Amino acid sequence: MNNPASLLILVFFGITFLQSSYEKLFYWQENLSWLKEHFAQTRLKNYVKPALINLVVMELISTILCFVGGIELIVSDGRLFGFYGAVFSAITLLMMLFGQRLAKDYDGARTIVIYFIPAVMAVYWLN
């Protein structure tokens, strides 16, 4: 394994999106209610449920790709799954950033940027 930092970031995003998707799935109604209120004054107000479904799917895909990518990196020094895990993680974060900016939740958007930086680093390192 040439770059242990890549493995650490893949594990980080695997855990992050696993926990995030778990909370959305197992506390679906609470999340949906909160998000409907959060986006009530935006163009997304009528699309919260499909947007949430899409976000959960992207988080689960990111989780799987990051964990498989970490295993691939350890076993064969392969980078394909990890690269796509990093790319999907970055896209998922961009979706979240778009929503937070639309809702004018600038503190929430700022927090997402903190996650986005290592995602872009992982895309670069695993490319």
C-alpha cells in the first residue's frame, strides 16, 4: 500500500456515510419532517422526499465503494473502487452543500466543506 492516508480517508468516509444513511433510514420520519421544515422556503419544498431518497442511495453507494476500495487497497494495492468511493463521496457532499446553500444554512454549508476537502484529496491520491 503506497499511501496509507488514502486508506484512512476511505475508512473515514465509509464510517461517515454508513452512520449518516443508518440514521436517515432508521429515523426516516423524524428526518423527513425536519428536512421539510428546513426546506420549506426553498424550491426544494415539494421534492424533499425524493431528494432524501436520492441522498440515502448516494450515501450507501459511497459507503460500499469506500469500504470495498479500502479492502482492495490493502489486498492488491488496487485503487479503482477507492477512487469511485472518493468520487461518489465528493458528489454526495456537493448535493448536501447545494441543499444547505439553497436553505441559506451557511453554517451547515461550511461544515460540509470540511468534509469535502479530504474527499477531493482522496480523488487526487487514488486517481
